[in-house]
Amino acid sequence: MRITSSYDARYSLKWTSLYSDIFYDEKFVARANALGLEEAKKIFEVVARGNVSFQDVMRFNEAAQGMIGVDLLAMSYSNDRRQILYNGNFFSNA
């Protein structure tokens, strides 16, 4: 399945049951192994907004596993990258 970002049409996601590939202007950007479709879409849209690297979004998603309503766009690292912040407040150790 191929999906184009609603935020930036230059980004696209190719999803299969084995992996998800992200492209920018048809050039490969990153791959994640075995994400469900909804999880892949969520990560893809955060990356497409251009605020966070793919690796950081994957780490934020991992830290937020099982939590309902967590907005990955509100997550960031502390200046020393030792903590994950949510709206500027401590969320998790990195």
C-alpha cells in the first residue's frame, strides 16, 4: 500500500506487512520493520511534518507504547538527550 502525506505531498509511505518505507521526492529516506498500518501512518505523518528525525520518532513511539492519546509531535529530547520530554516536561529516560 502506498500513502501520500496530507501535510507534504513530497513524502510517501510504502507499507507492507513486513516493513514500512518512507520516501521524500521518490527518494528512500528510512525503513521500519513490521509496524502495523495505523502505527506506520502515525510515525510517517510526524516525519512528514519535518519536525523530528525518523530515528527520534521511532524512539518516542517506543517510549509511548501502550499509552492512549500521546501526541508524538509534542515529544522532544532534553538538551543533553538523556530524557524524553512531553510538552517540555519529563516523560521518560532516553
